Amino acid sequence: MAITDARPSTAPPPDPLPRRTRRWRYRLSVALHEPTLLIGIVLTVILLYLVIAPLVAVLSDAARVQFGDQPKTGQQAGELTSYYLWRVFRSQVSSIVFWHPLLNTLIVAVGVTALALLLGGLSAFLLTRTDIAGRKWLSTALVVPYMLPSWTFALAWLALFKNERSGGQVGILEARGISTPNWLAYGAVPIIICLGMHYFPFVLLLFGNALRRLDSQLEDSARILGARRSTVLGRITLPLMLPSLSSSTLLVFGRILGTFGTPYILGLPVDFNLLSTSLFASVRNHEPGITAVIATVIVVIGVAVVVADARLLREQRRFVTVGGKGAMNRIIELGRWRWVAGGVALSIFVFSVAVPVLTLALSTVTTTPGVFSADNFTLKYWLAKSLPDAPGFPHGLLRGTELLDAAWNSLRIVGLAALICGLVGLLIGYVVVRSDGSRVATTLRQVSFLPYLVPGIAFAAAFLSLFAVRRGPVPALYGSITLLVIVLAVTHLPYASRSGISAMTQLGREPEEAAQITGAGWLTRVRTVVIPIQRGSLVTGIVLPFISGIKELSIVIMLTTTGTQLLTTLSINLIDFAYDQMANAVVLVIALVAFLATYLTQRLTRTSLASGLGG
Amino acid sequence: MTSRTRTSHRHRYLLAMGVVAALAAVGCAPSTATNSTDGTDAADAAVAGPVIDSDFDLAALTAAAKKEGAVTVYDSTGDIKKVADAFQTKYGIKTTGVKSDVGDTLEKMTREAQAKNVTIDLTLYENGPTLVGQLLPQKTVYTWIPADLADQIDEANRNPLMVLSKANVWIYNPKVFPNGCPVDNLWDLTSAEWRGKVALQDPLGKPNIIEWFNQLGSTYDAELRTAYKANSGKDLATSEASAGKEWVKQLAKNDPILTAADDDVSAAVAAPNQTEPRIGLVSIAKFRDVAGKGYKMKVCDSLKPYVGYQYPKFGAIATGTKHPNAAKLFMHFVLTAEGITPEMGSGGISGSKAVPPSSNNPPGLTDWSRQLMKFDPAKLLSDFRDAQTMQDHWRLNHR
């Protein structure tokens, strides 16, 4: 399939220099037997269209007069203009629209990354290097925060700490008579805490994996040679951990740039804006020019972080190769501190999972939040036959077919996208590793990571404009489920391609060469050799996009049309109807679906999430 | 590999990337701006007048609509589901009513029109400025008036077609203030006494509040000045262009409580366990929570010059609809008492004079024309142009 597809596209490879035809013919015949390069080129072309083109579509709005802005710019629609740049960077509102949000974004990103590294690093160390009590249970439980939609933490935070500043019902603490100051209820502090608790599992997975692979003999040797503990830590352990540290920093930092739900909920009452909320405001106000400028800045910051990370990793590469042979994983025996350590890890679980989940669960069974009297408790939001005061959803959540329909749509659409992600991710890994160092490999690796750095809403807007009309052979996909699947697959590809690349690095050429000698074609080799060996990372490459996709809101809300209700859009609709109780109930359902899907897949395939994220 | 060759490889690679990206840009990703019109001069273009079919025949329209079999309508209120159900029951046409923010509706209808893949057949649309500034001139939608009801619709409400007037009102909590509303003048809300106690939805997220701010300045300047004098005994001295802008500035500086939705405003003022003294601006639709959630709220009927404002909801049919007749029939339906009543649960005035005003007015609101400000439909286009200026005015003063 890939071969026939690829033939015509060999004409414009990313190489500006002309070559002679003879040479091309030879290359082509080699390529047919070893299609890595061909697949690489096909994948690159597809990704360039699906990743770069939408980006360019959005970003080019920054320099052209948008319809309706003619009076402001004094120019005709479509003409080149610097008006949007001026408005964002230099006008009297620039500090509100851009500079303060930029500063706030940096503060929050640094804060969240630090908190996530602290929580994740601590729990990773305890879980992999010590005999902490309840180790096995904890290593599953501490990944759960990532399965909760990130705005869950914000909702739970408000349910607890909301004060009279933001309207609506006050939170549980205020209702009990404990007043909460603004800095605690809204703004930077709660945003950092909420996002930090949401993203630390990333660090736990990556860092834990690296710690597990770390050869303790290296540390032992240093100790034998008389090095002090601090020296061992500073000269041996930390340098060895640096790649995974920088990798997790990158993943967390990148996510913060585009996260908008939590900052919006917690920032609005005190006018605390991030670049992502500023972007959201311009999307909502239908200002494509401003949207484009802010999105560009976000992408530029993201790319800068990736480049910095790549530099750091290149410096450190020689250290990484040390592991692998004769490694020994020494477990530190904590003695009676086992239980203390277990308590610490358990308290992380309590604050990052139990508290938000219970707060939400509690809110779904109370009429007026925070009032704990018998007549205030009700199951009507789950079970009632009819709820008269909300025209949009006139019965309990578990009645009727809305919830089931939405859940089925979510499973179907996100599942399909995740499956595509997993397979493409593995292919990308295959190409990148097999043609290591080639331009195709480098391009592929970087382009497949790019979606991670672009905020979902910017992507959604881009895809809307790209697929709103038919372009050559690509039909107008807007309004179709296909588009939703494609967009979800593309935006969650970074997880899968990371997992694919790291897994393929560990697989030598030998098994495939053996198959090749017996006459197996490329497809047969992939089917019978590569995929069975890579089962674990393939599963990770499917499950991670699934978890992330099932919580996805900003992309979905822009691209769904009537009739495709997903769990997340259902939740938002319920909030619109002021049925916070039922909206929270849907959030719980989302978390449950994500958890069950992960748990069952891991059980059935005997794999673990951690195995795929490394590298 | 030495670092030198690596660097040069890097540069060549970057160059190649750049070329490819540029090719992609030119080849397949035109800006969203270019495909929006076919050369028409944008917002300055006169909005095409409403279509009134001269050969209108309700029976024939009904038959044609039934043949099409389905229709989808977007509205910003959840009540649209009730209207859709009533329409489906009456005509047997599968009807989907969707509650959607005006911004999303605007974005989606525009994109669908570009894609020639229209799923939204018609909309009941609350944002007049973007209707006349974007949707109508881009021919995404058009205005259609049923010929048999045209006589009942005032000339001023025809272009664009106003289907319904709704209202936003200032409310207070009668449990906290048993002697009636604690304020009697709009300027009181900007006083130190009410600092941090006035609640409203974030104006940056609610277009009709921005439009109201603009209309305060353009249409109600004199009345605001009179009210100022009545309140303080002296003439308003301001460097702002209008009394409206001055009032907006003072309100923005008075530390108002901003919320993401007006449900939070009604909860902040009127929730059963609420004891704080507050004044809030909400849609009259929120009065359904009085029965549903035990809210304690009343319209602040002593407020001068007005207790709130009427805002129009317009009807427009997608130009590229695949169900043109069903869409027309639905438009006809919402211009009759039967069709619009579900949206007038807490009050409202139909665009058709044949439909009597709703008697479901919230307590304190008795006379819409006397108690409420009314947007001047002739100023929609200037409201569209001034929207960003007013948003900036709010932003700069609210910090």
C-alpha cells in the first residue's frame, strides 16, 4: 500500500539539489525492497500537510486583513497588514492582551514544572528504588491523576475554596465560615497546584523508567572509591537522570502553554490571564488576526523549549549509553520508614485523586453545594425521571440515551484515532530509527512532535479553515467524523511517536534480517516480526492518546456538528444549562472510562504505561 | 561525526524544511481571509434586504418542508429544544434545536458556508452587530420574512428580522433587602458603597453587554446625564466621549464581580444561602430558578433611568441550507404565538405584533417599553465597528 502510494511523491523530496535520472532509478529499485525511506517520505508528506499546513493557514492570518476589520485597518480584506502585530505587541491593550499573559504563562509554567518534578520525582524514587509499603498498588494509583480531565482539579478547587469574589455559590470552606483569601482561591497559586497535580504522573512515568534502568553498580563503585553521598548524587545519579529529567520537563512545560480550561476557570475572578486564555478570548471574539499572532508566539516558545531540550540531550547522549549491560537495581530498604514513605505517597494520591474525585462526587448529590443537611442530598441528578427546570436535559443523567450515546461516540471516535496514532507512531519509530541521521528521519521526528506544542484551539481553528473547502484531492471534511478522527490522531501523535521511537531504538535489525533471508516481504516482516515484539509500546502508543483524547475538549467543541455529542461536549453543555451537578457527573464518567480502558488494556496485554514513554 | 559537519547538515536540513514549509504554505493553505467573499467590499457592502416571497403559499411550503424531512436550528437559549419539539410534533419534521454560544454559531456557520457543507439550517441569533457586520454581508445567511405575517412586523424590525425581544435586568435579593431594591440610580452602582458588590457576566465574553455599553453612549447619553444630575446634584464632567463611556469606566473601576455565565450572577445575588448585599445583571430567563432552586430574586424596579435593557434576537436562514423550505416553515413557526411561547417562559416580546406580549414577566418588570432601554436597530453596523473599542475601554479600566 505504502509503496504504490509513494511512487508519485518521490518527485519533490525535501532536497533542493537536482540529481541525475539514472541515480533515481537505482534508488527506486532499492527502495522497493527496503521501503523505509519511501514510507518515511510518504509519512513526512502527509504530516507536513496535516501539521504544517494548518499551522501556516492560521499563522498567515496574522498578516492579512480579516473580514470585518477593514474599518480598523483602513485596508481591504486580504491585504497585507501589520495591524494585528501592532495591536498585540504595541497598542495600549498590549499589556493586557499579551505582555502580562506572557509573564503569567512563564510563572505558571515554571511553577507547574517545578511542582510536577518534585511530586513526580519523589514518587518515582520511592516507587522504583525503595521497598515502600503498598508499592504495587501505588504505582497504578499515582498515574490516575493524569486520567482525570485537567479542569477537574479546578472545579474541585473551586468547590472547596471559592469565595464571594467570583459569584455563584461559595465553596465548602466559605459555607463553613472559613474565609479564603483571593490569592488562595484564584490566580497563580491554585493554577500551579492544580496543573502540577495533573501533570506529575508524566514525570513519574518517565523518571521512574529511567531510574529503573539506572545501574546501581555505578553508584556503588563511586561509594567504594570514597565519594560522599552528595558527590554520588551530583556527579553520577543526576547526570544519568538528566535526559529523562529534561524530557519530562519538556512534556510538562509544553502542555502548560496550551492548557486553557484550568487557567480560565481559576483566573477569571482575579483577571489572571495566560497566553492560552488570551488566545481563547480572541477565538471567542472572532478575531482570527489576533488569534494568529498569539498562537505564533506560543508555537515559538514551544519550539524554543524543544530546541533547548535537544541541545541538552545531545550533550548528555554519551552518558545514556552506559546503561544496559549487567545493570543491577538495588532496592533501598527503608525499614520502619517504609510506612512513613508509604504515607507520603498515599497523601499525594489523596490530594491528587481522592479529594478532587470525592468533591465532584459529593457535588453531584447535593442541590446547594456545601450545605450538608439531609434535605439537601439528592440522587435526582443521576436518576430522576424528570427535572423540570432545565429544558436542555430534562431527566437524570443515567436515564435516557444521551449519556450512552455520548460515551459510545467518545469510545468510537477517540478509540479509532488512538489506534491510528499507535500504528503511525510505530511506523514513525521504525523509519526514524532505521534511517537514523537522514533528513527524513529528523524531519519526521520533529514534525510528529510539533502538534504537542500547538494549543488545541489554535489547531482546531486551523483545521476548520483547512478542511472547510475541498482542496485538490482532499474533500471538504468539515462536519464529518473522519475529520474529528484525523485531528485527534494528529494532535495526539506526539505520545505515540515518542513511544514508537524509544521502542524501536531497542530493537536491532537482526530479527528482521532473518525474516528477510527467508524471503519475507516488508509487510510480512512488520506483521510477523516488528509488531509482535513491539506489542507493549504499541499498546502504550494507543492507550496514551486514548486517555488524552477522551478528555479533549477544545478541539472537539470546534469541530463537532449537531449529532456528534461526545462526553466532553455533553459536560460543557450541561454547564451551559447551569446543571453543574450533572456536568460533574459526566466528568466522573470520563475519568472512569479512561481508567477502565487503561486498566483493562494493561491487564489483557500484560504491559505497563511506563514502558513506552521513555527515551 | 564532528560538530562542524553536523552544523552544516543542520543548516541544509533547516533550509530544506523551510522550502518544504513554504511550498506547503503556498500550495495548500491559503489564509482564512481570502475565501470569505467573492470580491465584495466587506462590511461596507450594503446588507441585502429581506426576502419576501410574492408567491407565498403556506400549504405548499408545508408540503415542501415535509418532503425535506429535517431541520436544524441554533439558538443561544436551551429553550430552543422546546420550540423544536413543538415544531416536530406539529409538522412531523425531524427537528434539532441546539443551544450554542453566538460566537460558536458565527464561527461554525461561516465555516460551513465556506465548505458548502451546511448543517445549520437557520439560527435565532442574539448578536445583531456580527449579524449585519459578518454573516449577512458575507451572504452566509439571508433574511426571509413570511409574506402572510409581514404586515405584523414593524418596518424597523425587518432588516434584519427581529423574532423576539428578551431582556437583561438588574436584580436584588428581597430576603437581604426586604424594603425593596437598595439602589435607585444607575450611577449608584459606580459608587464606593457598591464597590465589589456589583455582579455581571464578563463583558468580554458576552457581546450583548458590550453592545449595551455602546448604545448607552450613542442613544441614551442625555438620559444618563440627567440621571447623574439627579443623583449628585451637579452636571457630569467627563473627558470621555459620552456619559455612557464614563459610566462604563466607573463601573469597570469599581471592582465588579465578573463571572463566566450569568447563572453565577444569579447565584451570587439570590442563592438560598446567600446573605451578601449584591446587585446583579442577569437575563430574565434566570427567574426560572426562583421555582427550581429556591432563589430569592426581584427586578430592581426603583432603578433609574432604566431597570435593564431589551436585546433583540434575530432570525436568519443559512444561504446554503439543504432544507430551505423546512427552514422557512420554522421561521414562520417562531413568528406565531404557538412557536415562540416556549421561549417566553419568563417574559419576552415577539417581533410580530399579532403575538401578545408574554404575561410571565418577572416580579418588578411590568412595562417593557417604559422600564427597559431598547437597542436602536439602525446602529447595528456602528455597534459592530465599535465593539472592539468598547472592549478595550472596559479592559483598560478594569485592572
